[in-house]
Amino acid sequence: MPFALLQDRAVIAVSGPEAEHFLQNILTVDLDALKDGEAKPGALLAPQGKILFDFLISRAGPDAFQLECRADAAADFHRRLLLYKLRARVEIAKPEQAVVTVVWQTDPAASQIDSTALADTRFANGDVKRSYGVPSCDDAGDKDAWHAFRIANGVAESGFDYQLGDAFPHDVLLDQTGGVGFAKGCYVGQEVVSRMQHRGTARRRVLIASSPGPLPAPGTELTVEGRPVGTLGSVCGSKGLAIARIDRVKSAADAGKTILAGDVPVTLAIPGWAKFTFPEDAPPAENA
């Protein structure tokens, strides 16, 4: 089965008798729903509701959690958590760099899977496992194949598909992957996120982009007759991810107009596991 060593990831450890209460009050994810053996997505937001840091969180024992995040953002994430600590009885540490190993298309009965590996719950089919620590071999695996698999499943990550500080949780489907707890109490940025949820105002969404030939570079603007509808993110050949206005995409489709990534025609589709749909009645193109 395929695997990759993700050396651009880091792990932050949070432990102590008030660790769960502390994290529950600041993060989007509902820790009451976090089971042993799971790595769930989540975010720490700015008060205005935009994502400052994204991560995967898992339980690491009684009163202990590990938050896997981008290595280049780990120091800032660590400092931000310390700012929120105040008098909470928690320890927040950034251990020595731990290599993240990801395995996908797994056979649950396979003996070579680390028994402590965590199920990455962003993937609906449940066949992605992550483990932390020293890898069992020197082979780095196939990182390109991992990103191709992630793209095919419509799973966006910051740095590749959007910039930290520039997206709301709904934009990157955290509301769809269990990364936002709508029934939990308050957390930083909760008012904005809840308002988007209850008013149904989320219009920017992650979509899977396809083209007849190779897609252009990440960051390429998506347009319809020169008007922007979104931006291309991760790319692997003729497949990629994009964050786009679903109302504008629907309007273009209804009018039979071509969406371009640069000068390359693309089609945009909702990930098969997602629960949102294109608007039934898109606004006229001139008002989009």
C-alpha cells in the first residue's frame, strides 16, 4: 500500500488536567466527539472568523492531545496557544521534529500498519492512517502520489490550497469534515462561523477541478469571460483543487459559459462526500 513521509509537518503536545477544557474553549473542533485512534481536522480562528492555523488533533493519552500542523507555522501556533493559556493547568510543548507518516488505501488487516496509527477522518472511506515518530525505514515513499490522492478526495490544506488568515472554515469544508462543532459552546471566532452556518451564506467552497490537459500552476485565477470566480490550488496533472464561488460557477454552467484557469478550460465538481450543493437559482452572470 502507498505511503509518504511528510517532513513538512510538526506536532504540538498539549497536556494537563485542564487540557481538554482549554482546547475546547478556543478551537473549532468539538473534542467531545474526538475518539481514541482518530485524527480530526480543526482550526484556531481569528476573532473575525478566519483561519489562523489548521491542524489535525488526536488524543495522546489521558488529559493529553497532539496537534499536527504545518512545520513552518508550528512555532507561531505554539506561541498563540501559550497566549491563550493564562492560568489554565496545561503544558504546551513543541517537541523535536517528528516525521509524519501517512498511509492510504490501507487494508485494515495489514500487519505492517503501525498499531498506534490514527485514522484521518477527513477521508470518507476511512482508509488513511497517520503516525508520528521515527519512520521504520529510510524510504520517503511517494509524496506526489499522496497529494494526488488528497486532490482526488477533495481534501484541502493550507499552504497548498489557501493561505492562513485568508479563509473561513466553510471555504475549506471544515464544516463538512467535522472540523467545526456547531453544537459546542463558544470558541474564538464562533459567532461569525455560526452566523454563516445558520444563514447559509457560505459561497466560497473547495471544488475538484478537471481539464482535458495539464492544469496551470497553483494560484492561477479562475475566470468566466474575464470575471473572477475562484483560484486554483493544488495541482496534479489534469486534476486539482480550487476554491471558487459556487454561485458564480452555477451561473456559468446555466449559461453554458466556459470556466478558464488561465487559458485552460476546466470543469468544477463538488467532492462526492460533501453535503452542500450548487445553488438552485444562481444569480444572473452580470450580477455574480
